[in-house]
Amino acid sequence: KYTSLSNVAKLVKMIEDRQKVIQGLKELVFDKELYAKEVPHIQNTVESHYWLFGEQYNLITAAEPDFTLALKGLILATTGKEEKIDIDHKDKNREMDIFMIRQDRKGDVTENVVVELKRPTVALGEKELSQVKKYMQVIRSDDRFNMGNAKWTFYLVGNKFNTSHFL
């Protein structure tokens, strides 16, 4: 009564396609015989299908940009302005795997999401967590990352934990 059959068919096709992406990602992450690597396999898939983290996000940077490019992309997305960027932090050349944002309709809050992906052979431990904490330090060191009412979420993604180095 409210939608056409062609729109229903498009929705079903989209759901089928997304299910295939999810199944393929599960195989990359959990099938050891595939020998999946982080960047060419897992990151490439997530980058192409960042809806996995939510429909509401827009991709700012991927393919491991440094923080200068990330900040440039953030400023452009939130203000529409291109700026020359210089970040004064020792870890400014570190590279995030995926950086996404979402602005609420009123523009009051900008939700920022950083995703760090690890290949299936890497067990998540203190070293990997420290990597994400360094990203947080770079972001906290520059007010331009935190203009207005910014919210930050960090994801460290892997398929197993290494708890042997924790107290």
C-alpha cells in the first residue's frame, strides 16, 4: 500500500548483498587457511562496507592516513573549509585504519569513530591497546580534533585476546 514492489525487491537485494559481505568478512577473520592479511583483505572489506559500524557514518579517511590527513578531512567535513594543517605531536605520523564521523541533524554533536583492525593471527593485547591509546593522545593534543561538541569512540577489532601480559 505504501511502497512499490520494485522498492521491496531493492531492499531484499541490499539485505542479501550485506549478508554476503558479513559472511565473507567472517571467513576472512576466522578461516585460518585463507591467510588473510590486515590491509589487502580485512581493511579493504571494511573500508568498502563501513556501514558495518552504522549507517549513519561518513568515511573521512581510510587506507591508513596519518593524523594530518585525518584532521584535514574532519575540518573539511564539518566546516566545508580546506586548511593547511600542522600537528605538533610526536605520534602525528601514526596511521588509523578507518576514521568516520556522523553529525547530528542539528549540528550540535559530531560523533567520531576510529577503527583499528588487526589480522587474524594477531591476538589483541597490551601492545595493540597501547596503539589505540596513542591515537587518543594525538587527538587530545589538538583542539581542532575536538571543535564544538565532539564525541570519540575507538574500536580495536580482532578475533582473539592475548591476556598473558595483563595483571
